[in-house]
Amino acid sequence: MTAANPLGTEKVSSLLARFSIPAIIGMVVNALYNVVDRIYIGNAPGIGANGLAGITIGFPIMIILLSIGILFGTGGATLFSMKLGEKKPEEADQALGNAFSMLLISGAAFLVLGQIFLDPLLRLFGASDTVLPYSTEYMRIIFFGAIFQVTSMGMNNFLRADGQPKLAMLTMFMGAGVNIVLDPIFIYVFDMGMAGAALATIISQAISMIWILSYFLSSRANHRLRLRYMVLRSKVIMRIGSLGMPGFLMQLSNSMLNAVLNKTLFMYGGDLAVSGMGIVNSIQTILLMPITGLMQGVQPIISFNYGARKYSRVKTAERLAMTVATIIVAAGWITTRVFPEQLVSLFNREPELLRFGSYALRAWFLCLPVIGFQILGANFFQATGRSRMAMVLTLTRQVILLIPSILIFSRIWGLNGILHAAPFADAVSALVTGIAFFFGIRKLSDNAGDQDDPVLPAEPVTEQY
């Protein structure tokens, strides 16, 4: 089965299109979970800007849930692909089973902890007295669905790694489609407000999880979930964790960033600024989710061929992916320059919010065109098993640079400084990533020799467990 895997033989550009296009579409659709909630809530009578702020306050917590799915989903799928490339299918099955077990355990832990510490958490993330009731009503239900969100997001990575990118895309379509249909019914028809938006979200995530599990428990799967591989093994978990750590830290730092951002925005601009940045974050999610999908699509190609020591295919895949990523973010940047008011008005049409949101959109996305390269450059090191470098590059943009910039710039230039902290961090982190990527690719070339020769000595390229 492994010898015939198209990841090692099919034309790289065709593979990238086949794996990335469904992932890109799927991630954009998946982004609609939170974005659609904000659109419906922002336009709901009696809720409006306060409801938007309530979801914005809860968003960092939802990112933490997403980060757990990435930790064990992306980490497990990367190890799964590398082991298939090394022709070790049983170890690949162990990665699948152990990752699934950890997704279930972590989702259950979040469900319990979220119900116990919800109010203090929301206060910590910047909820004011006005916004707290809206955020509490929404997030209490979201936490009840933590297992669904974590497991469906994590296991979707294995669908792609098992050679089913279209099925992964359809799974996201199904979940987001259900959410889009249920949102207006629960919010407007049943008059459930914030609770209705949250209920629609967790129902759709539950359907996605059931759909994915039905595949991995059936004969259609190339690698099925089996109980003997779901028994936790510390070495497997540690390896999965190390490979998933960069993506996990990226999302965790994103959560920390949003928490700091919300509190700083409230300090300098009140609930209106928090609501406006909630709109900017929603648009950012839509613009950057294609890059996440592209990253997920190229990951199994890079990991498999790195494991198989076909380094020229690794470099070709990375070059093509970075080109596509740059085109995508450049198109998004042009859109934010030309149609800022129209984008903001999708969420709310209050004049003051529209005015602030439009300005914030232009300022925050000033250096958007370099972000695609920065994300994929960091992911290159993750996909090839160099987790430490990936971790450093991942943290550079959102933790090492952006959070201090927000705190420092706000003291000097107030609200305007907050909005211009992002382009500063984007530009500097892209420069740092470019230098690291240059030397990483050169080292790969130096070690390759005749990298596509099938008679290369069987030198291990990943840790054994």
C-alpha cells in the first residue's frame, strides 16, 4: 500500500492542487462557524454591538479549543504521514489511534473545566459588566460541545493524510452548512439569541465528528481506528505533541494575543473598539483560513517525501505552496483596501462602529501580503520534523513581536498604536522567517545528494518510538 502511495510518485503540482484546494475550501467554510454567528448576532435586534463584543471576548477561548485539535490532529497526522513514507504502517496506525484518544480526553477536560471556571475566564479575557451576560450565555453552550469541536477538527487532518482530501472538505461543508441553516432558525425564529447561535454551532460540530468517525470505523478507510492502537503510549504521545506543538503554540499565542488585544482595546476605546476589532478578526479569519488550508494540504506531501528522502519533491511542493499563498493574501489585501466599508457593514451598520471598523481594517492589514510566506515558512520546519525551529518562528509573529508591540505602541500612540502594531510584527517576522527558511532549504540540499534515487541507504529521518 505504501509503495503505491501517490504522495511519492504523482506530479507535485497535481498533488498540491488535489490536496490543497479541498482543504482551502474546507477551511474557509469552517471559518464560517464563528463568522456567521457574528453576522447574525451583529444584525439581531436588541443584541447588535454588545452581542458582537460578547462573541469577540469568547473567541480566544474558542481558539484554545482549536489549538488542542491542532496539537493532536496536525501532530498526529504529520507523524502518520512520515511513518507511511518510511514504510511503517503499524506505527502510522499507532499515531492515528493515540491521537484520537488524546482528542477525546482533552475535549472532555475542557467541557468540565469550562463549566466550572467560565465567569472568571471571561473576566480574564476582557469582558466588561455590559458584555459579560452576552458572552456567558454563548460560551457556556460552546463548552458543552468541546468534545465535538476538538475531535472533528483534529481528525479532519487524518482524512487528508489517509488520502481523502475531498472527504475532509465535504465534512467541513456539512458542518458549516448545518450551522448556517440553524443559526437564523435558533436566533430569529425561536428567539434564542446568543444561546441559539452557540447551539447551532455545537450541533453542526457534532455532525462533523460523527461523519469523520463513520469513515475511520468503516472498510473505506485505508487505516482504521482500532482499539489496540488507541491505548496510550507515552513515546507516541510525546512525538505527536512535539510535531503538533508549533501549530498548537501558534493558536495558543493567537488566543493570548486576542485576550491582550481585547483588554487593551477596552482600555483605550471601550466596548465599541472591542466590537470593531471583532469584525476585523472575523475578516482576518476568512482571509487567512485559505493559508491554513494550503498548509494542511501541503503538509502530507512534504512529510511523506521527507520521510521517503525525496528532497527535490519537498522543495518543489514548498515553492509552489508559497507562491499560491502570496497570491491569496495579496488578493485579500487589495480587497481590504478597496472595500473596507462594505466588509464591515456585513456585520453591523451603526455609523460609529462602521467608521472605526473601516479604519481598523486598513491599518491592521497593512502588511498582509507577507503573512502567507511567514506561515508556510514556519510550517516547513514542522512538516520536516524540526519542531523547535518551527516553534520559534511560529511564536515570533504573535508572541515575541505583536503582543509587546500592542502594549508599547498603545502607551505611545493610544488606539492608533494598537492598530499599527500588527503590520510591524508581520514585516519583522517575515524577515526572520525568510532568513531561517533560506538556511533550512540550503541544508536540505546539502544533505540530499541524489535524493530521488531509490537505492539510498535506509538512514532514519525521524525519531523511533
